[in-house]
Amino acid sequence: MAVQELLNKFHDIAANPGKQMEAYLKAGKRVVLCAPVYTPEEIVHAMGAVPMGAWGADTELQLSKKYFPAFICSIMQSILELGIKGTYDGASAIIIPSLCDSLKCLGENWKYAVPDITFIPMVHPQNRAGEAGRAFTKAGYQRVIKTLEKLFATTYDDAALWGSIRIYNEHNAVMREVSALLAEHPEISACARSDIFKSAMFMLKEEHTALVKDLIEALKRSPAGETKVKVLISGIIADSHSLNSIFDDLGIQIVADDVAAQSRQYRTDAPEAETALDSLVLKFSGMGNCSLLFDVDKKRADLIVKTAQETGARGVIVILTKFCDPEEFDYVIIKSRCEEAGLPVTLVEVDRQMVNYEQARTIIETFKDMI
Amino acid sequence: MAEEVKPARPPADPNSAKYKLEQIVRKHYREVQEAKERGEKIGWCASNFPQEIFQTLGIKVCYPENQAAAIAARGGGQRLCEIAESEGYSNDICAYARISLAYSKVKEAPEQDMPLPDFVLCCNNICNCMIKWYENLAKTLNIPMIFIDIPFNPDYTVSDAQVEYVKAQFLDAIRQLEEITGKKWSEERFREVMAISNRTSRAWLEATSYCRYKPSPLNGFDLLNHMAVAVCARGTVEAAEAFETLVEEYKKAVAEGSSTFRGEQKHRIMFEGIACWPHLRTTFTALKNRGINMVATIYADAFGFIYDDFDGLIRAYCNVPNAINLELARDRRIKIAKDTGAEGILVHVNRSCKLWSGFMNEMSRQIGETCEIPVTSFDGDQADPRNFSAAQYETRVQALAEIMEANKGGI
Ligand code: SF4
Ligand code: SF4
């Protein structure tokens, strides 16, 4: 398939999660929603269901207001809104981790706001690298497994999990590869780049891997377009079409990202271990460089600088989801670390209800002129 | 979560609980300062970090949350918040964190000074915001951070897996602190500290339970002041004795029918959330003028750590108010509301505290329904004076008073 044809496909999937879900349900599949940030999707996959990312949507908030005060981030608000509205109807369950305070509240509210879709909590440890942390992660996974076993009337099979882990590791690898390759292809728009990442949330990973592999092949055959201004973006989500259009209008290319809904998902693979579940535990204990994971050395800021330097990004744009306190705290450190390294950095605040992107455009335009 | 406000008036009778409690807070700050001056390593500590650890080791710490509350109550909240904002911190971040991070930069505040730390002790059983706040302190001050992760528990009871996880970190924290300070752990001293902490907690819980009397012998806002001691000195004999004195005073007041609440106590309410420290007088006066006394708060429970052994201690720290699920949080409040005969609930929707406010709507709805009492909320902030409207507060309190009045067959 030609590049454009593939990009159209990614776009179609990214823009129509409802259609995807309907198709899976029609095919007799079960769907389990996965809230941000690190749900053990492999477990859901191994138990025969489709894990679907639930990161909210750019939609007006009405019903969620009954539960959340206005100062909770729009990702949590809109997930709840969609849940109450019935957009997720048909899903068997939702796994909600509690890595930030707002996520904890989403889970608690969910039980009453959307009682028909089972809430499965996933409690991760923050001190995750040591033995005690690993044991606790395992207990958390076992709890998810137990709930799914009951819900689906099936039994968990470690061999099946190995199969899923392989699929996920391969998907991680192709996502890293495509991200690196996209850096060499400025002609691929920021909007298209976003679609490639976003579509992964609404597909079985083996299907997404196949599509991404096709894209990689097609890209390798196609000549690189004209150079644009290279930047690295960082934040929780960056899937807004209006926002990405600004980059495209201004001739800015995203050469790398530190976005929770994008590359942060694909940095860590599940390694070899005695059992598949242990392998998954090791995957989580090896994760880092994220505002939601305890990181006293703020290695995340170093990684941002290093990645920017390696990819030739001339500046860092932090896309801050309004009311996201983990990111708000990290921003101060990222800013000073970038400045230390002589790397220009700017902040654009966004939320999922934003209609007017004029201010964002001005900030990005000024930033482009500066770098 | 924890806070303290010291009245500017000179202390009264040295035998009174009030005097003793004030002295404990003063002594607490003085001792940390002196330890620092002696060259000892001192820490900053999260309000619900297991104090048994450093009490046993004989390490002095102070509490940024108490300091932030004191600064806010004495009018410095906005100034410090703005300093943090000029550093790049969003004004949506918890105001305690903003005040503390600003203080760590400017290193002085006439409202409440505190020596700078050589390490920080973090525990996120009250919120995950704490992790980020302490990470940034540790990073910018270039000091170690000891972190006991006590995750929010979505279940009604604490699992064995959680106990094991927390226990291992507890032991690890001891090891790290021994290394940093050179002090040595003593099992015998640990047992002593546990016994004293239990004694203090029991006395604190008993004192707060006097709210159940009609009329209540205490003005509920008193508790907000005394709580600082429950936070910073729980493991000391002086604190145990001061709370025991408080119990005696309340006992006597009940017998005499007197109260520290001045005026008639027409209505009894549960106050939900942290106080609005910058507007304490406004918030209190609006209640007092209508004869409304606060007789119930989950805060009273928050620092009553009762346990029998090490496992029990760990479970107690896993069970603090902000670490528990909606159902357990709800049931505890229902019990308090019923025990104290609360006739209404006034909810502080605290702009600073996402966790406390994030499922409060649903929870207070359920409490109101179960107890058949009205629930009213107002918007505020525990330390940033800009996020509060006196007019809105007045209107809401008035509305609550009217419903409570009507429920009594009045008006
Ligand atoms: S990490 Fe930030 S964006 Fe994500 S749920 Fe928490 S507050 Fe919202
Ligand atoms: S976020 Fe809430 S619980 Fe955490 S420190 Fe601030 S006020 Fe306290």
C-alpha cells in the first residue's frame, strides 16, 4: 500500500474508536477498556479480550460534572462523561490504575456513575524496582486476572500470556522504529503522526503491528520531504487535531515525543523470566522516565534532553494537560534542565474542551521564530 | 493534610491543655532548630509518614504541611504561592506544595520559619501530589528522599500483599535513615514509642469524641488547632499528657454544661475537608453567627493511630482517610455523623486537593441520604486566599442553616 493510503487507514481508525469497538463486538470479541497510563494490557489480551485505550475525547462535559469538580483534568472528566453517556456500552470492564490522584477518583466515581461496566482497579507500586515492589505488582496483576476470570468464566493461562507478551514486545519495537523513521520524513504531518500512535489504542496490537510494518516499508521506499523545524513534544496526550494542525501549518516537525499516550507506552519491553506473569512484573519494575512513576532523580528530564539532542530537535514543547499535577510539577524541572542544556523550551496548556487554539498558536509561532 | 494555627495571644494558665498544646508546638519547632544548629541531620516530613521511625531513631523533623498552614493562616499564603508560580509552578497545584517549594527557595518566612532539611521523608498515603512535591524538594535542594509508598486502596480492607509491601519499605526507610544520620535503631525504644503513640492517639480520639455531647463542650474549630500536636508530637509523652488534660477539661465542661463555643449551639454540623486557613475567621464567624457548631470531622480520626503490633501499625498507616476507598470513607463518616448527631454537612470543595475533592460529591451525597441530613458545599482552598468567595460561603451557610432549621420544624 502507498504511504498515503496507509495514513488514511490510521486516520480512519484513530477518528472512529466507536466503529472499531462495534466491529470487535460483532465479531464476538469482548472489549476491556484501559484507562491511562500503564494497564497490563497483555493480560487482557491473553484472556481473549480486546484491550481498548480509554483516554477520553474532545467532548463537551455535562454529566461528569455531577461527580467531578471543575479542577480535575479533562481526560478523567471526559472518560467519565463518555461512560455515563453510553459511548462505551458493550465493553465488559474498565481497568483503572491509580497512579495519580485524579485516577484514584475516576475509579471511585466510576462504580456509581457507570455501574454496568465493571471497574477493575490496578494498583501499581511506586517503589517498583525492588523485591517487595515486584511482589506487590504481581499481586495487583493477579487481582486483575481473578476479576477477568470471573467475568469471562475462563481460566488464566500463563502460556497464552507469553504469546501476548511477544505480540506486545514486537509492537513496542515497531512503534519505536516507526517513530525514528518518521523523524527522517518531514513530509508526514503531525496530524498523521498522531493518528499512527492513537490508532494503536483501538486495535489488537498484532493488527496494528502489521499496519505499522506496512507503513515502515512504504516509508523506506518513499523519498524524504523538505526539511522543517524539528521539535520534541512532551506531555500526557497530544492527539488534538487542532493542535497538530498548528504544527503542520507552521512547518514544524515532531521528531520525537515524550508523550504518555505515545512513546512512553513503548519504551519498555517485557524481558525473559520464569513465568510470563513474572516477565510482565519485570516490565513494570523496569519502567521510568514518567511523571506518574516515582523518579527522584528526574531522569525523565535528562531523557528529554538526550532524545532532543539525538534527534536534532531544536526545542522542546511541553503540552500540558490542564489540571494535571504530575506534569505541572515535572515541568519546572524539565524547564530548568533544558535551559541548562541550552535547549529552548516552551509550555502550551491544553484541555479536551478547548475550542480556541489561538493562544496555543501564538505561543508555538513565537517559539518557532525563537529557535 | 495537617495544619496548625497559633493564636497570637499570650498563653494562659500553664496547667491548661491549651497552654500545654501550644508549648508542644513551640518546642517542636525549637528542637528541630536546635538540632540543626548542633549539626544534626534534620528532615522535612509528610504528615502521615510513620513517625515511629524517626521517633525511635531520635531524629528531628518538621512538617511542611503544618508550616504551610501556619503561613497561610497568618496571611503569607498568597505571597509564597506567587513565588512558586514565578518559578514555573502552575497555580492549580496544591497550595501547601506551592508554599513549601517557595519556602525552599527563599528560605525564610516571618509567619513561620523552619530549618532547611538534610533529607525529606515522604509518604503518599494522603495523596500522590506528595510524591511530586517531595521529588522536587529533593531534586532542587539536592538531598536524599526517603519514600514509603502506601498506595490508595480501592478495596474495603487492606490486603496482606499491601501490608508486606509497606512493611518492607518501612524497614528500608530505617536502614536509609541510619545511614544518613548515623543513628541506630533500637527495638526496645521502638516498643516504647509505639506505646506512647497509642497513648497519645487514644487520648486524642477520646478528646475529639466529646463532640457527641449536647451541647458540645468544645468549639469544633479548636480541633483544627490541636491537630498540629497530633501530627508533630504523637510519639511524645508531653503530647499524651496534654491530650489527657484536654479530656479532663472536656469532662468537667460536660458536667458543668459549659463549652468553648460561645453562644447557643443551635445546629450541629459535620465539616468536610481542610479548613480555609487564610479565611479562618470568615468561615468560622458565618457559622458562629448562626449558632452552628462543628461537631464532626474526619480529621479527628485522621491522626488517631491505634494498633497492637507492627502489623497493626502498618495497617493503621494504610487506613488513613485519603488512602481508603469511597465505601470505607463513607461508612466512617456516617458513623461519625451519627455518633455526634450532625444535622448537616458543610463540604469544602478544596481547589488544592484533587483527591479529597474528586469523589466528594458522590460520597457526601450518599452520606446525606443515609443520615437524612442536608449537604451543602462551598468552593475554597486551604492555603491560597484567591480561591475563596466570602459571598458564596455566606449564601451556602445560610441555605444550610435554613434547611436545618426547617428540619427541626422551625421557620
Ligand atoms: S496524569 Fe494528569 S492527565 Fe493523567 S489522569 Fe492524572 S491528572 Fe489527568
Ligand atoms: S493535595 Fe491534598 S492531601 Fe495532598 S498535600 Fe495537598 S491538601 Fe494535602
